[in-house]
Amino acid sequence: MKDKIQRLIQERIIRETEAKTRRHFIKQCATGMGGLALGSIFAGCNDFLKDEKSFKQSGFSDRDLNPLATLAPPFGPKVKNVIYLHMAGAPSQLEMFDYKPELQKLNNQECPQSLIEGKKFAFIRGTPKLLGPQANFKQEGESGNWVSDNLPHFKTVIDEVAFLKAVHTDQFNHGPAQLFMHTGSPRLGRPSIGAWVTYGLGSENQNLPGFVVLTSGGKAPSAGKSVWGSGFLPSVYQGVQCRSKGDPVLYIDDPDGISRNLKKSTIDAINKINKEEYARYADPEILARINQYEMAYRMQIAVPDVMNINDEPENIKQMYGVEPGKESFANNCLLARKLVEDGVRFVQLFDWGWDSHGTGRDTAVDIGLRNKCREIDRPMTALLLDLKQRGLLDETLVVWGGEFGRTPMQENREGKEMGFKGRDHHGDAFTMWMAGGGINKGAVHGQTDEIGFSGVEGRVSVHDVHATILHLLGFDHEQFTFNFQGRPFRLTDVEGEVIREILA
């Protein structure tokens, strides 16, 4: 009996030891097998760290060495660059593009309860009154599309653009709506559309970032820098924010006493260590770090030139209405043209100040909105004309829009009308437009009801907009994925259809 008990105890100890060993292996050595595999890959191949040739001979691609290497899209693209003009704060489509004469007739009448019952609004309480358009509209161009007198310059290029009149979103607060518009998700952690495009296509100019961001209006978007972040993609694909005032990038100049040769030697030494770390851990972020050091070095020469608008001809400056030395939407539009001309893949402009609540003169739809329109009207028109005269519009997609639209009702808070005329956030229907290669000029897709509250024809989602942008760049949005946390992710999540009605 004693021998039997001892044997049972020994068997139990062996089982527990084996279990503990397995748990230890799984918990503590999760990368062990990967390390063994990498060891076999790197064994005898450490010379790949010495130069580009030996790196490639070790079985690594140009993309491993340079994450921004130019790639061809899977399908025939219509365009190769994108300029995205985002009006942060959400402009009112009812004072710009979506003409509603019936709303004018109903001005100051109480809104029917059937429209607001069960709906979510940011600030409307009780029973609001309908607010007629605070602008005059006219049909312009051969297309006969409607545009308000808030945009006297834009009417001259209205035949170049295609309108989406019934875009909708399920987000009604600025931060989540901006995230959704630019990452396909209202929550943090997803890559922005500019990061996706740069990941998929790389950059045509190896001396400049593939994705550049320019801001105006005095503040950053409500969602912060996440709207141009890389999410779970390697960080090399995130947007690089440049400035149109002062140094385009902070610390672009070397400190006193630091020569160009010394800077290069320093970077070479740092990246030698980074390459050794990559050989050990195979972490793609290390490759991103290597590329970013090299890119920063090259940018010191390339960026000051491309970001200099002082050397532009006087007639071009006047066409855009630029003000050298200031951070303005006009300056950024001219810089956007220069950047795509120099091979930057994706240029994102954010212009803050479009939140038209009517809490003061600056946010009133009859005062503040008109002033904001004056700021963008001339430069965005000039951008289209300048791209066209240089032969760049056929290979560039220009996208314009906000994160949602505005209600046809006057905003009220706690059931009281505001001191100025304003409109609340509204995701049921808003207007965007696109212009450039592959776009059916003068097209209009979608229609809202007689007061502009909801889309009644041609409703499209944010995912549809993303699918269309990717399609024009040569991607099938359903196949363009990145594996993360055990499953493939895509910009359009599990939705989205190409809006073929606006394609040429």
C-alpha cells in the first residue's frame, strides 16, 4: 500500500510538472517558435544588415527595406493622388449646395413632431422651429447644378464636380463622426484613410512623406490627430503634419555646430543599432523607425523647397488669395497642389470653424458661415483650376465634405431659441463632392426630401464614400485588408459599395 501511494504521488508530481512546463512555454515563450523560425532565417545571413544588396539577397523585399516604396495597385487606377478637404465642424449643406425652396416657405413654423420623435440631436430640445435657407441659390454652369451666393467663385467650376446629396452617418458628435469619416470607425485605434492609401501604394517621392496633413482655422479637429493616425498599421504610414506658417516641420534646421555630414553619420550609427534590433525581434515598427530617421534626413532638403509659396508666380498667389507668413486655408490649398505635383500620395486639409450652432456671430449660419465660405471659396476653386491647367486634375482626386450635416430646424437649447440663427448636428443627410480623374463631371447622386431632413434617393454611407475613393485608386475595398489580432481588417469594415453613379 505504501509503495502504491508513493507511486501515485510521483505520477501526480510528473503530471503537474509537465502541465507547468507547458503553461510556462505558452505564457513565457509565446514568441519562442517565432524566434526559432527567425533564427533559421537569419542564421548565416547577418550580412544583410550591412547594405541594401545583401538585405534583398536574404529574401527581404524592397518594402521591408523601405515601407514607402512605390507599389502598383491591384487594378487599373483612375487617379494616383488624393487631396481631401475636410471642413471640421460640419458645414450646413442648406446654405451651400442643397437648395430647398419649400423650407423657405415653412420658415419659422413649428417642426412637425413626426420628424423629431425618436431622433437624437446634440442640442435641440422641445419643439424647434424650421429655419429657411440663409442664402440665395442659383443654377450654374452647363450642368445647371444649384449653388448658393455664399460661393461666388466656386460656381465657375461647378461643372468639374460630382455631388453626393444624401450622404448619411450614424454619428452626431464631432469627435466620433470625424473618426468615422476618416478611419471607418467612431472608436480609436483604426488607421486613417490616408494611412491605408499610403500603405497600399507607397510614395512616389522618397524625399517626402507619402501622407501630409495641413490644418487651418486655429484649432485641430475635435477628434485630434487620430484622424490622420496609422492605427494598427506601422507608424510610418501615419500623416505628417506640416505648417504653412514658420518652419514647415519643427526642428527642420540643424542646431549650430551640427554639420550635414555629422548628422548623416549619427543617423547611420543609430540605424545600425536599429537593424541589429530588427534582426533580433523582426518588429515592423523597427523598420518604420529606420525609415523615419532616413526620411527626416532627406526632408531637411526637400521640405523647405516644396513648402515655400513665396517663389510661386504672382498670378498664382492672387488666384488662390494666399497670404505668405500666415496659416490659412488658401496657403494650404496652394501647398496641396505643390505636394501632389512633387509626388505626395495623400494630402489632407483640415479647416476648423464650421460648427454653426448660432451661439454667437461666428457660429451663425447667416454670418459666421458666410464668412467661412469666403475663406474657402476662392482657394478651393483655384485648386481645381490650377490642377486642371497643369494636367494634374486627371490623376488627382479632390474630395470635399464635413463629418455630418445640419438640421433644417433652428437650434434651441432647453427649449429656447438661440440669440443667433443656427442649426444642430444632423447625420441623416449631408452633401459631399468629388472632382478629378474618374469622376463624372457635373453629376448629382442622391436627393433629400423637400426640407432637406432625410435622403429619399441615392442614400450613401461613409463606407460607400471610402469604397469609391479606394476604387478610383485601383483597389477592391473588400480585398484590401491588413491582418490584426487574428483577423483581416479593412477600411470599410464589413460594408460599403462603390458609388458608380458618379464615376465617368
